[in-house]
Amino acid sequence: MTAAPRTFRIAAIPADGVGKEVVAAGRAVLDALADTSKSSAAPFAFAWEEFPWGCDFYERTGKMIDDDGLERLKDFDAIYFGAVGWPTVPDHVSLWGLRLRICQNFDQWANVRPVHFLPGVQSPLRKADDTELDWVVVRENSEGEYAGLGGRNLSARGHGGEVAVQSALFTEVGCERIMRFAFDLARTRAHKKVSSVTKSNAQQYGMVLWDDVFKRVAADYPDVETESVLVDAMSAKFVLRPEDLSVVVASNLNADILSDLGSALAGSLGLAASANLNPERRFPSMFEPVHGSAPDIAGQGLANPIGAVGSAALMLEHFGLPDQAARLHKAIEATTGAGVLTRDVGGTATTEDVVKALIDALDA
């Protein structure tokens, strides 16, 4: 007798631009994966509810999300997010109004961004041709430079007299929990190493606290190799010595920039997956591709869905389905290895072509 499927309730928020296309693509692949589990000993399914929030919603209502939006989201098992931003809405309004509002209110303090080099995708990094490269950026996702503290004042002085203050917030609790997360992750990898990114030579308060906490936490993980690298030197290391990387832990801004660099080195931001985790599971975690809303190609069927599908694999891992996540990763590698590539990685395939190839690879 076949067991009843385990059903995961997922809130889908396609939001803006190509977000609509890649969320639809990811949902199609996930549903196809679930269909293959029906006759297995551990079947599973997804119950989707889609929300219309984003810049279109803002232009109609003056809000990026309904007033009760967070309350409606909090009981879902996960959130599957597309991309936020559109030329008609200021970026700080769209980002803070939706994505960061969800991340901060749901305390999704660990942002995980793997850097994978896929077969069939040419990297601009020559070293990638003959060296196995694979690392993950762990980003502090709740405070740091994106804490939202500060303001703009003194505009009454007249033109040229206004002052803006943007404060970075570093707490021992915030630093320690993301560092322990990084060390625990490193222990699961072949290369057990954590690289801390700092700028304590110039930022003598927040980043010195970051360094102090890193030293203290590292003492509890004697089996894990460590290093502390200035952010400018780390950007060079991403290019010149990436084989030396395993887990890179960094503050909100530094990790944001470095993870984009890593994705570009892997071939395209369109390939990059990410997870915004509330590790305590008090709130749903959110899974999204790294790329933006790409207004220049939105609605043309050209968006690369690989980042969104890779994010879905991270969601499956979060659900305790590592074997199913591995199947998605295998399908991604089979698809890119077969040369089914979108324009951003040198191919001619449409979003629909890639989705079909991914689903076919699941059945292979």
C-alpha cells in the first residue's frame, strides 16, 4: 500500500520581471519531481499558494505587500521567491518593502549562497578549466550594513546641505550565530575550512568585534581550518586562488558583493541559488535565485531558470530531503552538460527549453 504523500505548503511570490518566469519554471520542475515520488516509499507533494506582491502591486495600492502579509505567510513551510524591482519604483522602496521586510521580520539570519561550476558552462576563470572549484558564501542576513539604521536630515539648510547617516550594526549574538552556522556547515564538507571576511583595519568597531567573535568561536572547532582575510584581499582570492576556499562567512554587505562575484566567476548570476534561513524554524525560510528582476529581458522567455531550480534544491535540503535535492542537482548538471543553455551562458535555449530538459533529466 502506497503511503500518503507528505505535503509541503509553499508560498510563491514571483514579484517582478523575470521572477514571474523563473518561479513558474521552478514550480513546474518541483511538481514533476514530486510526481516521480508517488510510487516510492516516501512520496511527497507541494501545495502552492501564490501572492501578487511586488512593484505592480505597489503601483496599484502604494504598498509592496498587504498589511497582513507577514501574518498570512508565517504558517507556510517555506517561501519561494522570484525577484524584486522595477524601473518605475525606487529600488530602496521595493527591496525594503518586500524582500527585506520578510527576511528581517522572519529572522532569516543565515543567507546561504553556493558557488557551483556546472558542466557545459564556460567560466571566465581559466583555472576552472582544470581545477575542481566549489565553495559556499554564508552571509549574515539580519544586521551589519543592511540593518536599516540611520536617516536623512537637515534638508532645510537648502540645496547641498542635507546629511545622510547610514549605520552598520554588529552584535555579538548576530556575529556568533552566523559563524557557528558556517563552522557547522564546514564540518559537513570535504575541505573543512572557514574563511572570515573582515575590514577591521578601517572599520575599527564593528569589524573588530566581528574578528574577536570569530577567534572565540573558532576555538570551539579545532578540527576546522580557519583564516581571516580583508574583504579587498578576499575579492582577489576569489579570482586568483579559489581552490583554497570552502566556506566563506561575511557580513551582510561584504557577502552580498562577494557572492555575486562568485556567481559571475561560475558563469552567470542566472545560475546562482540562495536560501534565506531561519535555522530555529520559528518562521518559514525563503528560497530565491540571486539574479534580479532583469527588466531588459522580462516576458521574453529568455530568463535562466537554473538559479531558481537550484534554490528549490536548497529548499528540499531544508525539508530533510537530501536525496531529492541531489536529483535536482543531477538534473541541472545533465541539462547544462548537454548544452541546453540560455543566452546569459552563451546558449540559445529558452526558459521553456531548459525546463523541459530538466524534467526529462529527472526521468532519465
